[in-house]
Amino acid sequence: MPRKPNFLRFLSVLLLLLALCHADPVSSDCPKTSPVVNSESEFKMLQHQLRGSIRIIDDCSFKVSDFDMLPGSDVHWWAAAGPDFTNLTAGFVVSDQKLNETYKSDSFIVRLKDNVTWDQIQVLAVWDLPTASDFGHVILGDFKNGSSGSAPSPSPSSGTNSGNETGRVRIHTEPTMLENCKVLSKNYRVRWTLSAEENLIDIGLEAATGTMNYMAFGWANPNSTSELMLGADVAVAGFKEDGMAFVNDFYITKYSECTLYKDGEVKGVCPDTRYEGSGPNGGEVNNTKLVYGQRRDAVSFIRYQRPLVSNDKKYDLAVNYTEKMKVIWALGPIRPPDLLQPYYLPQNHGGPKSVVFGHLVLNVSENVNDCLGPLDADEKEDQHLIIADAKAPLVVTSGPALHYPDPPNPSKVLYINKKEAPMLRVERGVPVKFSIQAGHDVAMYITSDPLGGNATLRNSTETIYAGGPEAQGVQAKPMELVWAPDRNTPDQVYYQSLYEQKMGWKVQVVDGGLPDMYNNSVVLDDQQVTLFWTLSEHSISIAVRGEKKSGFLAIGFGRGMVNSYSYVGWIDNIGKGRVNTYWIDGRDASSIHPTTENLTYVRCKSENGIITFEFSRPLKPLCGKSDKPECKNIIDPTTPLKVVWAMGTAWTDENLSEQNMHFVTSSRPIRVLLMRGSAEAEQDLQPVLAVHGFMMFLAWGILLPGGILSARYLKHVKGDGWFKLHVYLQYSGLAIILLAVLFAVAELRGFFVSSLHVKFGMAALFLVCIQPVNAYVRPKRPAHGEEVSSKRILWEYFHVIGGRCAFVLGIAALFSGMKHLGDRYDAENVHGLTWALIIWFLMGALIVLYLEYREKQQRRDRSFGRSNWVLGNLEEDDSVDLLSPNGIHLEKDSQTSGRMEVQLEPLNR
């Protein structure tokens, strides 16, 4: 017994400590000299479902209570000189606290910065810095004078402070704030404030639902036991097409839409005024009064008043606020008025119970608040949506700001197709045409900056995708702006004015289908993977889409996955799309080597298990002198690109194992003709290209070398046979070369000079075509004993050197052509042909060496004076014009005798 007082004393001390711990942690050294100290108010909701109340504690801090807010990107406490656009955007941060999270009925104390006082603050806002967005604010001027501010008090009882503490001024009540809240479903709540002494109840219906959906709430007939809707007195609220809120008093007589029968009877879910018609009592039976309505973040909120007991005893039920009564509720689509009926009528709500309709027992006099945190809609974009059509221009005008989605905003904003600042949806690859008629003071542009108004003036950077100072016009003379978003355009950009911030809104850039985004596409082997690409001067953009479900999708550049440069797209464990590059030199997991290719604009996504990935890369890797494998991964647009593909169950960028191997792959490579935009299966050497190669070998390997050899080693033969043989062989080779070139151009459907083979061939063809012209204009050969002219000497040099250069370039074209075919077809088949070509020209070189040896031997024998019989002319005769069909002699005096002469040369002694 003696210990009991000690226990009580200990308990008292403990309670005191707890009370002190939960007391407001006000700084003891902060004075309370400001006239706004101890005043209270409530936040005006503008965005992000912000609710709560504020009380100023002292000169340094304030307390926020019952605070709800959806998160932003970089949110701060913000001060401004006024609530208008100009003052708010010129404000400043007043506290170091950040608000980058979701708040659910939270209470906390905020301390001002050391250099900030209440005298500097006229408006205290919750402000998102990147978007210059005001989520909600309070006006301190209302604190100081105790006025009700901009929002009217919905009921007298809710507009006075019950405490009446010394120095406490009247609380400014916002229409979104009510005393009680009850959760009806995950996306539907009812709030209310009871004013029993005035026979009124304020009700707020709040739902994350569609724009053209209704919210219904009311009291069931207390005499009903099963069919609660029949005889129920409900309010149906929603928003009209112009965004204005409405609420009507309904009475339910039948489970159907309101219908007027032939006998004049009205039945169904009908407004009270519908039952009374246009008679004198028609307006008296609608006992709901709209107080406030707003739609923010795809959440509808409508507040209205109704009497607890009305004068309409026929269609209204009396609400006994001291007892529990059954209430019913529903969400569903609404039918707008038409020529036959002037009312907004609810349609069948459908759906499961307790999700879109239900009932419960409620005593409105009891304090209830089970609404924890703000409603969070799945899709928060709630503006008008305009989908761009390539065939119809979008008319851009300017007009007054009525329902701008991101306050604060200027008084004038952009309208598109008569919709105020709508969300614009465009497709990649589909041009968008704007007809700008917003005035000469509004220059429209498409930008990455959410504010617009020329970000460079704010020392910020932005990317401009279209428009600019010239994109301005009026209705009489509109300016046309065409913008073609491509695969490199971000998913979200903005249309704004260059001269004023926040006049426009968001542009949603979606994939309009890969065929619209890329210039070319082919279906790869086995019809299970589609390849898309767009070529530019120095790079290529590629997209790959699987046609069946898989865990990863891969393509490779090569004849197979082994010895290929591969690109793998997959979705990782956190749901992020990934694209990695590899060099594969074997058939097991250890043979897959990651590479570091310079990929840009990389994207990967999976829709219902179908993987699509995209990337851009340079045609030639930017490696410098590096010997990494990826440095050899060069894409030549003139050469067919061999592509294979594979799919598997799972992929990782860490330790690959046999589990990461593919379960299906292409059976053969597909040769993709990048410049033609087509593809063909890997096959043997095509006949036309084989004929091209054989004809070139016949010309450069037999005919043209034979003509050169005849001019070099057959001049000692009697007559002009060597000359005729020389000319005939050269012309035959030239004709075959031209035919071979035509065959190749026809087969490849184009003439491309970017490859080394074509460059060698064109140079050789040019020189070989000059030779006949050169021969035709050759200078006259001097008579016996005359001095050779300088023109003749120059001609002989040019003719001989030009012919030999043409032959060397032709040989280079032959070997580069073999390499070209090796890249295009099976390298093993071309390998043998290349060696055969090498052996052929080595044999020709040996023959030339032998003939040169014989020639020098004969000259040496003649120089030592050995006597021998020489068959032929002592002098060359090239006077015959073999270009003439009749072989006319140009110099008859120099004609040689047709008979053979035997000349005896004495031996030198």
C-alpha cells in the first residue's frame, strides 16, 4: 500500500514527459512578434490533391496538420508577393524542407530560413520548381485581417473557430475541406459537415473516375429491406462537357434509365423535376444546391448542400442525423442531354459490388475520418486529348485561360482546335501540320522545356524540335508549321509560346507503328523476326521486333551466331528495357564477349511478351587505332548485310550460363540490301554475277593481256598482223567489260561507287576507254631516217603507260571483286577462286619474264654480230588505219612488199 503514491507520482511524471515529447518543438529562442502568430487557415487545393491546415507558431516556424499531397519532382515551400502568375513565378524558397513524397494526413512543423520573415511572405505556396507549378497555397493577408479570402465559406458552422483562443483569428475554410470523411470504395469517398441547427448538411463527393462519369450518393428508403434503390433519394453529380460541375436531386422508382411513357408517366432513375414536369412545382423539388466543383489530377470533387428535412415530402427523404440510416452510392457513365431530354442521366453502373456501387449504414452526427491520404488516379492526365491526323491541320489560336491544367498560368493560353491547352498526341514518323492563328505576339514552338518562353532567358537549356520566331500568324493569314517527330523524339515534349511562359501544354509522342518510324523493313528467316532500318549519311537506325513471346531477342551480323556481332534486347528484373552488344566466337556461354559499341537512342520494351528494341549506331565505329573486336563491325550500305536472329527464355548482363542460350534461332542468314530496302536468303553465287566475274576474267585475264603481249613481242612478224591482233583483242576486251558492267548494274539494281571494287573498276574502265581514242589521234610516224617528233614520243609514252595502268587497275578490280563476293556469299567458295586467279596471273608473269629474256637474248646476239635468218620486216609499220573498216593505208609510200624477203646480215667481225 505505501508504494501506491510513488507509483502514481511516477505515472504522472511519465505522462508529463510524453506530453512534452508530443508538444510542438518550437524553438525557445524564436520570438512571437509577428501579427500572424497563432492564426490559422487551410490550403487552397490546386493540384496533386493537396489538402491541409496551417497554423503559424512564431516568427520562425509554422505547423502543418492533416496534410495530404501526391508527390512532385522537386517541391519546396515557396513565398510570393501575390497569388497571380507574375508574382508567383517571381517567388523564392522559404524553407530547406523538401516535399518530394506522398503525404497522408501528416502533421509536422516547418522552420523558415534564417533570412526569411513573415513580413516578406504574402502567399505561402507548395511549389514544384521544374514545372513552376503551384500545388496549393494560403494567403497570409487573410490571416492578418481574418477575412474569408477567395473561397466562400460553405456553411456558417464550418467557418468559425470553435476554440476562440486569445489572438486566434477566424479560420478561412476551403470548400475542399470538410469535417468528416468516409471511404466508400478504393476510388470513391464521401465527405460531409453537419449543420443541424440550420437544417443543412454539406456533402462532398470525391472519386477517381472518368470525366463523363457520375457520382451518386443518397439515402435509401428506410422501409426497404432488399431493393434499396427503389424509393431512394440520391444526388447525382458530375461535370458537363464544358467542365462545369452540376448536381441534381434524383428519385428512383425503377431499375432503369429515366423514361417517359406514352401515358405521360415517368419512371426510372429520374430527376425530381422530371416527375413534376414543367409545372409550377418543377423547380421547387430540386433541393440540392451546388457549392463547389473541381476536377484535378483525374479526381472529381463536387460539394453540395441539401436540407436534412425538406419541404418536398414526395421525392425527398428526411435525414435523421441522430440515427444510423442506410445510404447507397454508385459510380458510372452519364448520358448528356439531347433534343428529347434536357437532363444528365446516369446509365447502368454495372461492375462489381463495393467497387462501383454499394450501401452502408451511416450516422452523420458521428465524427468519422477513415480517409488516409489523397486519392491517386491511375491516369492523371485529364485535359482534352487531341490526336494529330496527318491529313487535317491542327488550328492553333489563343484565348482566355479558364481551365488551364498547371496553375499558375498567364491570362491568355493556347487553344488547339478550340480546346484550351489540350494534351496533344502525335505518332513518330507521321508529319503533324499546324495552322498557327494565335496572333503575332505568340510564336509557337515545340520544345523540351515544360515552361517555354525561351529557356535561354532563364539560363536554361532546351531542345527545339520545330517552330520558332517565324511560327506566328493570324486568322486572315495563318502560318503553316510542319513537324515530323521521329524515333529520336522523346516520349514527352511541349508546345509553347516563345515569348510567354506556360501558354501551352504537353505533347505525347507515341510509337505509331515501326513502319511509320523507319524507311525500310524486311521479315527475317522463318517469318518470326522483323527488321526495320533507316539509313543516314554516317549512321543507321535499327529496330527489331519479335513475332512470338520470349525472354530476350537477339540479332547478329554474320553468317551465324558464331563469329557475329550481336545485339540482345531484354527486360531486366526491375522491368527496365536493356540492349547490350556482344562479339560471339563460339557456341557456349563463355564465347559471348561483351563489347562497347557506341549505341544511341536505345529503347527496349515488351508488350504481352513480344520484345521490340531499337538503337542507332555509326556505320563505321569510332575506335581510332583500337584493335577491339567491335572496331571491325563496319556496315557498308552497298554490301548486303547478313543478319541472323535468336530468341531465348532469359538474359542477364552479368554471368551468362547455358540457361541463357536461345531456344529458337534462324535456320539461315538473310542478306539485307540496305540501300534497296529489300532482302534475300543466303544462297550460292547468282548466275548473273558469276557471268559478270567470268567476263571480267576473260577481258582482264586473257584478251587485254594478249593484246598487250602482241604489241610487245610480235612486231618482228612479217606484215601488220601484230597490229591487227593487238587492236582486235583490245576492242574485244573492252566490249566484254562494258557488257559485264551492264550485267552487274542490272542484277544489283543500281550503280554504287562507294566500294573499293567499283572504284578500281571505274578507274580501269576509264583508262581502257581512252586507249581507242588515243590510237585514233596518234601522230604520223616519221619516215626512215627522219627524226621522231616530240608529239609522237609523248603519244607513245601516254599510250603505253595508260594501257599498262589500266591493266594494273583491272587486276586490282578482279581481286577486290573476289573479296566483294566473299563478303556477299560463302567465303569458302570464293577462297578457291581467288587462289586460282593468283596462280593464273603468276603463270602469266612467268611467261612475260620468259619472253623478255628471249627478247634480250636476241638483241644481245645481234649486237655480237652473229649471222642468222630473220623472218619479217626490219622496220615496224603502223601506218595501216585499222579503225577504218577497209583497212585503208594512210601512207602509200611506206607500203611494204607483200612477198617474204630473206635478208642476209653479215656477222660482225
